[in-house]
Amino acid sequence: MSRIAITKEAEQVVDTLRAKYGELMFHQSGGCCDGSAPMCFEVGELMLNETDVKLGEIHGCEFYMSRDQFEYWQHTHLTLDVVSGRGASFSLEIPMGVRFIIKSRLLQAHET
């Protein structure tokens, strides 16, 4: 079962970022700077450890969140999307005038 998906619009932004920066990864921020927001980094820029949970891969990018945050989100399916506007994080898309967002829904019984 996949816990994470991506919209076509977000895929286009990922493609643009990948062309500029190379391999990318995502980490669901737990509240620093821009609230609870998905953040895009170059692979290796953010150090992961045993407190991070890999939710899956989207459009060739691994997606993580902290174990503590996963406890709250474990019953949800997440979709990475993008909207116009500038966020206040260190995520790579910010200079493009867009920001990644997460849309969530509860997992259905057959998905758990």
C-alpha cells in the first residue's frame, strides 16, 4: 500500500527542480519555520536518522517524516501538491514562487 501520492502539477515542479539540483528527497516538516509543510531537499542535504520514517517514493523521490509525527499521521494517505505563493521554509521550490503542500485523507479499512 502506498501512503503517499503526487499530483501532476507537483511532478512538473519536481522535474524543474531535479533538472537544476539533481536527485531530490522530501521530508514532512513538523512545525519549524513554515508549520507542518513538505520540504524538498537535494539528496544528502538533510541528515536522516533512526527517528525518521520513510513513507514511500513519489516521482522518483523518497519521502520521510519523523517517527513522532508519523504517530499522528499513521492513519492518513498523503498527496503532495503545489500552490502559488511563497512559503517561509528552506524548501527548494520557494524561489520559484510556489510551495508544496500536503492534502490528506483517512485511510480506508481495505488500505490498512
